[in-house]
Amino acid sequence: MKKPNSVAIFIKPGCDNDFSYTKKAIDILSQYHIKTYLPSHWQADFQAEADHLVEFLPDETAMTQSADMMLVLGGDGTMIGYSVLAAELGKPTAGVNLGTLGFLTALERTEMDGLSALGTGDFTTEDRMLLDVEIEDEKGDIIHRQRILNDVIITSGMRSKIAEFSLFSQNGKILDYRSDGLIVATPTGSTAYSFSAGGPVIDPTAEIISVTPLCPHTLLRGSVLLAPTTEITVFGKTRDLSLTDIYITMDGKNSRLISKDAKIHIKKSEYIARIVKIGTNRFYDILETKLNKK
């Protein structure tokens, strides 16, 4: 691959309090004449790196728009948000795992010297499917839009309260569920909450939409795998129609209460997340060594 001329660096809060990992990344990238962008409120902490092709920009928007590539120092959760932002700009995202699993990151914290691959062009990118989510209220107005990399989780908000969900495609009804919730996931999200709920592990480069029920009260307990062309609409309500306690959470954030008459529309996005890979494919190694750990 062609080396980037500039990289914007983002850190998960609390993961690099002394900036040691950030400064090492800057040092490695500067050896290959790659400019690094940092937020301006960090400037006082990087006086010694001022000659290392470092430029300070006012906010994340300016950083992402200016850089050729995003570099995330953190875990998968941090990677998700920046990967979606980068996808909307057509730019790749690389990561160093300072978290636990690191499915999305290219390197572990002990492998930071591997960032030299960005300077030599010795890296590849994987295309990852995204989903576009719209919430339509009872009046037919779209009240929220979000693009996601991992999953959409739709649940009953009342403890011990079963909800009823109806799943439709553009071709008609797919299934009804009585359960505590539904998880609609991309292949990237298959190893997150969906996996914990008994869903399948899907190769992250595949194009499949999985639907997995949470604690289903029906005989159909497994996941349903749908073609990427499927445009999903979900209706949810509690058994007591006077309650409006259906919640939706997208990529682990932006949880919101929706009414029983709301519709949730989910479809494959036109945008693609490009995730940087360095060295061998780590996905199955992580499955074997981390998720399978006894």
C-alpha cells in the first residue's frame, strides 16, 4: 500500500495518561517523514516532539479531514467510532490495542515498532461492512440517524419484562420474536454482544446481517443470517401496550427510549470502513488465544 503522508492520532481516555505510547508512535512515524496531527489541547505535553512533524489542530473534525489515515491507541470500542468517521471520509484506520481483545487493531501494545510498516507501505486494508440505522417515530418523521460498524441492540427496558418484536424486510415479514431483545449485527459485530448471546462468529470481511434474539421465549432460539441487500424494519413493544419501554443502542452508545409505534430501519451502508492490517491476520488468533481462554 502507499504510505500515508499524514496520520491523525486518537487515544482512548485513560489508556495513555503519560502519552508514552503516543510519543513512541510519533517518533516511529517521523522517521518516515509522516506528519502527525494531535488536538491542540495536548500541545503543552508535546513540546519535545515539536520538531517531529507534529501539528496541532483545534478539534477531531479538523484532524480527520486533514490526515490521510487515522491511528487509534485504545481498544475495539474506540476503534469503532473513529473507523466509522474515517469511512465517511474514505480514509483508513489503524489501531494499537491498549484494551483487551483487539479484534480491530493492527498491533498489540508490545508491537508498536510494527508501526514502521505504515512508513514502508508494508500493510494492507480490510473492507468492513457498515449499517445505516434510522428511527422513525409514530408520525413518520425520522428522529435519529446513525452509521454503525458493530451492532444495533433493541431491548425491553423493564427488568423481567418480555417484549414482542416483529422483523420485516422490503419483501414482507421475516419473523416474530418474544424475547428480552434483538441484536442486529455486522460481521465485525458478530464477536461482540451477539457472540455472548449465542450468535455465530462471522468472518469480518463477509457481507452478512445477523439477527440474534436475547433470551427468547420461543422455540426459534438461534440467529438468522440475512443477505446484505436486506432492508430490515423492526417494530417492538412490551406486552403491556401502555408502556413505552423499548430501548435502542447503537455501537454501544446513544441509547434512547422509543415509542411502541416507532419503526427501526436498518440497511447496509454505501460507506465501507477500511481497517489497516499489519503482518498476519490476527482475527482467528484472537479467537483461539483470547476468546477461547479457559
